[in-house]
Amino acid sequence: MDSDWANLPCHLLELIFEKIEAKYSFSFACVCLSWRDIAMENRSKLIKLNHHLVPKLLIPNESEANNLWSVYNLSSYRHISLESYLLLPSYDIPFIGSSEGWLAAIQKDLKITLFKPLNNTITIFLPPLFDDYKHRDSFNRFITFTPNPISNPNDFITIVIFGPLLQVAYIRPLKDDSWTHVLDPSPFNKAFVIDDILYYKDAFYGVDFYTSGLVSFEIKYDDSSYEPSLKLVGGIQTNNRNNDDDDVFDKKYLVESYKGDLLQVQRYVYMETFRVTTCFDVFKWSFDRSNWEEISDLGDEALFVGDNSSVSVDTSLSSTKCQSNCIYFSDDNSVHSNTNNPSNMGVYNLETRSVRRFNIDTNLFTRMGGRAPIWIVPNISIKNYK
């Protein structure tokens, strides 16, 4: 007698869904209507999984049109394995970042194009943010926030940090015809220079480049006339790394840990011909004390930083294949350097305070004008659900 999997009791289906690994959650929802109902009733878990999937690395590949990219998957601590190929814009069209599976590129006419290369190459076109070609390479950060990433993944907010003064602007691609500026050069912006932004526990947070101060602000997704207000939450500190070497503070990242903590990652580099990443410091936000507390152990978690929205993954899952207590990094577009180093990629171990570089042939980058690989996250999505 065949098993009636579609009519399993709800409590058993919930137990199954609770135990499955992240990579199987979407397959679970696609089995049948009853299984899909269970998945959607537990959509908070789906959304969490969607934000903590292991990123994949896009690396340029030799092609006549200069537009073929290789998708690499982490298979072990030392090696990266080729998974597939993608057709994306040619190498002379620079990427400005990746977030929630979206890959953003700025065209020669200054329009911004969003691709979702791991989801059937969905494309969205955004209006120019500025009209001066000299600012084309001035993007510092690209972030997206999707209110309902499972059932409506294309309805989201795009936020960018750009320009020498690190201005902040946002647009809702399905609702707005132009960008709204959150931080223009102003008396307020002279006090805070936002280095990264994260949507965390129903609020947007930014971290100040100079002081590590945590700033909160709101963006009303359904109200285009709302003017964002900013306030300092706390956490003022100095970059006080004590190191006899010539390490230079380079960048701050905000990331929500898989356990739900708000983390700040500080990146240090050694300035040679290229920026060479030497070490990272990690801090956890204490809401009770309103300050940052340095930590040296991430437990069963790994972080991914670079030109992507930073990601934390659970390394206890057998499917993760990442090293615990480590930071996987790629080179990013530093506002302090006009040169990217494609070989500036690797894994930083917080316990041993050591770096292991990825074993990737740098000859792959000879035709891309110094552009570096970029992390991109696959997505779970369930369309047409009501």
C-alpha cells in the first residue's frame, strides 16, 4: 500500500519542516498544497532561511563577448568548485553590489540595472541616481529590503550609499519613478558618515564610519511622502586596534547573525600596490548597554563580507560546508582606493587570527579591468500564493 504523503497530519508535517535543512525548504513547499500550506504558515522560518543561505562566488570567465561568469560553490575550507555559467553584462559594466540575490550594475547611461542571475535572470531597470558620469564609480554600498521575500520577492526597497560624502538614497522599484535622499550633505551628515546599513528587527540601522556609532532611521514602504528621521542609538568608539604592523582600518559591515544578534565587522588592510586584507574585528551590539562589545568566537557561524550585503550562515548544517568561526571575504570597492585586487579573497579565522587565501587563478581577471569577484545569495521564493 502506497503511503499517503499528502495527507500526513499537520503536526507531523510541522516536525518535518522544522528539522529539514535550508536547501530543502523550498522543495518541501513544492511537494503539494498541504505541504505548501505548512511552509507558508511557518513563513518566518522561510524568511530567516532566505536571509542565511550560503552565498556563491561569481568569478569572470574567458568569453568572446566578455560576459560569461562562473558560479563557484564552497566545497571545502581550501577549495572552490565550479558549479555553472551565467550570462551577465560585459565586464566593462561595473557591478555596484549584491543583496538578497540581486546583482546591481551601473550602465554607461548611468541607469542602474538589477539582475537576479540565480533565479532565471530577472531584470529590473532603475532611473539614474545622478547625471554626472564622473560619479559612476562612487558607489560604496548597495542594499535591498524585501517586506515579503517568500511570496513577493520582486516588491522591495533599494538603498545605496554613494559619493565621497557617503550619501544615502533609496527607491521602491515597483512604486517610485525617482530616488529619495535620506542623507544629503548637511549639518547632520557632517556628524555621521554611514558606512553600511542593515534592516534589523523592524528598523533600519546604519553604522558611522569614523566612530562606529549606531544610527537608526525609518523608511515607510507604503508612504512615499514620509521623510526619514535619524537618531543616534549609541556605540560611539574609536578604531583602537593595537597592532605593531602597518594595518589600516578600511571598512565596517553590519550583519545579523544566524542567532539573531546585531554584529559589526571591522576590516583592516595593509596598503601595498593593492589593498591586502590582514585581519577583522567583530563586535556584538548590546541593547541593554547601548554599546558594542568585542567578541572573538562566532560559534557555529560563518560570515560573508565584501561588495555584498553581509551574510551569516549556520555552519552546523551538513549542507553549509563552511568553516565555523570564520569570515569569508572578497575584495570590495573601497572609498580609499581606486584599485581593486581580485586576489584579495580568502577566509579569516577568528580563533587563530590567520588568513588563508582562496586558490583561484588570477589570470581569470586579466580581461575585466581589475574588477573583483562578488558574493551572491540564492533565494527561496513561492509565487502566486494568497
